[in-house]
Amino acid sequence: MLKKVRRRYLALKIDSEETFGSRDFMGAVWDAVSRLYGEYGASQTGLALIDYDAEKKFAIIRTVHTTVDKVRAALASITRIGDKPVAIHVLKISGTIKALHKKIKQ
């Protein structure tokens, strides 16, 4: 029997003077995960962009619960998007988007 995929949602703050498109942002995230864990490791994360706000420099990404630490490590390794300096901070992690929004609002 197939196991249910347990997901985690990560609220991220993009720390940069520049603004980026969602494509550039996710490209950098996938790049970092692939660099650290290879194609196979990256494929296991099940990464997906749920919400992205370039103005507020805020993003929500989804990953499989077993790979949260890997994704966090990859996010910490991102120092540039394109040729612009950037740092990505994990604000909160939750099992549902609803709970994540609640945690952020507090």
C-alpha cells in the first residue's frame, strides 16, 4: 500500500535589496538543492512554490516532511540569485498552509 505523502510548508523571507521573479527564485532554490544533493536528492524533495510575493519579499514553498532539513540547508547555501546578493531565511514551518498563515500573523 502506498504511504500518504506528508508535506511541510516553509514560509521564507528573501533578504535582498533587489526583487526577483518567482522563476529566478525557484531556479536558485532548485540549483542549491541539486548542487548539495544531486539530481536524485533533489527529486526526493518534491519542492513546489505555493506563494510568492516579490514586493513583500516573501515566499511559501512545499516539500516532503522527510526532506525539510535538506531543503533548509540548501536555502541557507543560497547567496546569490543571478548576480545579485541574497539571503533566504526560514520564518516558520507547518504541515498546512492555513496553520502557516496563522503562525506568521502572530
